[in-house]
Amino acid sequence: MLKQDVIETSGSLQVCAGFKCGSEAAIHAIRKIFEAVDSDGVLLIDASNAFNSPNRSAALHNLRILCSTLATFAINTYREPTRYFITGGKEIQLAEGTTQDDPMAMVLYTVSPQSLIICLNLFSTAR
């Protein structure tokens, strides 16, 4: 229902936000940049365990500013640590990232670095 809001929030700077084959296009673009003679360098990002990495308070803050239509739901879902129950009756609490199998996980993962992406994009175009 709010897919278009997420796409508009992330624009063309985030390949995981509703674009078909966005990741594949990004890989081809980076390969082309890497092979260019005038390239200064390429940034390699390890996305392993990426959904557990974003800082929740920063992600919720960014969501409140960049995509307010989803903010209330995300804040109600992620303002408190997530409780995980493990064998033996013990419990651990996850206070960062998103919860496994949560449909909001991709949205939070998409929007949380958006402010950084915008700043880096402004910096690179100012050079």
C-alpha cells in the first residue's frame, strides 16, 4: 500500500526499493566504473548480516523525516528491543537492526542509510 512512498523516499539512489533488477543494474554499473581508465577507486561494501546492522534510533529518525507515512508503524514496532527466546528458557534482546522475517525489514534497511547516501551524493557531485 505504501510502496510508492518508499520508492519516492529512496529515489534512484537505493537499488533495493522496488526496482526490478536494481541490484543487477548496480553490479553492471560498478563493473563499468571499475573498468574505466579514469576511475580513482571503487567502494566495496560487505552486506552480510546487513539487516541486523542499522542503528534503530537513527533509522526511525530518518523514517520520521523522509517517509512519515510509515513512521508510526515502524516506531511502534521497533522502539523497544525485540525479544528472542532460546532453548532452555533463556532470552536475548535485539536492540539494533530489524527482526527476521519482518515485512518492514527491507523498508527500514532501505531508508536508514538514506541521509548518508544523500550527503555522499552531494559531496561527490560538488567535486
